[in-house]
Amino acid sequence: MATQAEQLPQLHLAEITATQFIDIWKHFDTDGNGYIEGKELEHFFTELETARRGAGMDPSHAMFKEKMKEFMANFDKNSDGRIEMSELAQILPTEENFLLCFREFVGSSTQFMDAWRRYDSDRSGYIESNELKGFLSELLKKANRNYDDKKLNEYTQTILRMFDLNGDGKLGLSEMARLLPVQENFLLKFQGIRLTVKEFDSLFTFYDQDGNGYIDEQELDALLKDLCDKNKMDVDSTGLVEYKKSIMALSDGGKLYRTEMEIVLCRDSML
């Protein structure tokens, strides 16, 4: 359990900045896996209760478990027993609420992939810091938020701190997809698939049945069905149609070239 000195005073504030938000997130997500869960969750709830009510509660007490159950019923939107970043944004009143602001602009995985295609302007499979600034600038304009260059630079750095898990100064597709609600993040369905470059090349060649160098919608349909069957993924026909739509948003006039498929299945598979 953290001492009083280690606790974050921001938990009691009426509004916290984007920078304070990420400091709080990193403080409680101690293993850096993108969730506050298990002992981390108990720690967070205890400190939140202390900050807001002036007194904590013994985690072994029955009342603590009851209160925590009630808390999770209110904020654990996908009922997976843990708190993700977007759920924490609902709990803590964040200045300019970045995550909610983003969702006004990109509400579904299809829109997200379309935005990704626009801002990954060099088609590298990553959005780099200069591309990220353009992405955030458009986001803020669409949400009618006022900002200056200094604020935009601060926001860019905050987003990098939030989602650049490997510290390389750029964001891969799966890192940026953490902005989406879990139910919209179709990439999570593919997180168990780890294709090597060799395996991916064989897969792409096999499904590019006419050998024209790209996969079209019909070929993608066959590829996704086989991948789901082979990996025993629980996806119904509606889900499969949505995944296909999301991936096709990366396509160039209905043509998915090797680079686009590699982004989803190979290069950036660590979520």
C-alpha cells in the first residue's frame, strides 16, 4: 500500500489536466499492461475513497468489496473486471477530456481506420510525432476546442506518453486503437495471432489468389473466416462483417496491399 507521501493529491480535484491524468494512470497501472486490475484496482479504489471522502477502507472488509462492486458496476462499461484508460476518463474529470473528445470525432473502428489511413501519410504503419500533431489539430477543430501551438505541443506529448508504450516517439496502430472503446477495438480480436514475416508472406500469397499483388474484399472474407476458425476465435457473422469493414477502410480503392494487411496481422501485433 502506498504511503501518504506517495499518494496522488490530484484524485480529489474538481478537474485534472491531461498531464495529471497520465501521471495518475501510470501510478496505478504498475505493470504497464494497459489496465488497472487486481491489486492495482484495490489500491486505486482505496486511494480514490480516501481522496474524496477523507477516509479509506480496509480491503479485507466486506463493506469494501460491496462498495467496489457498486463502483465497477458504474464504471466498468464492458464488465471485464478491470479499468481501462477510457473508463478512467469517465471517473476522473479531465481538462479537455481527450478520450471523450476523440470519440466525438472517431466513434467506430471503421472511422478510426479511415482516420489512420489519412494521417499515416507516409504509409509506414505508424503515426510519428509530426503526423500526430496534424491528427490532434483536426480532432480539436472538429470538437470546437480552442488551442494554440504551445497547447497542441503539450497535447501531442501527452498522447505520446499515454500510448507510446515502447518509447520510440511514434504510435503503432494497436497503440492508437487504445483510444477506442474495447467493444469497438477489433484489433483486440487478433491479439492472440502472432504472425512472423515469413508466415505473413505465405498467408498473403495464398489468399491473393489471382496473384495481382493485393487482396480484394472477397479474398479478405475468406482470409478472415479461416483465421477465425484456425485460431478458434469466437466471432459471429455480424462481427466478421464489421472487422472486414474496418480493415477495408485501410484499402486503396478496395485493394488491400501487403503493407495494409501487415499492419493488422504482423508488424504491429502487440496490443
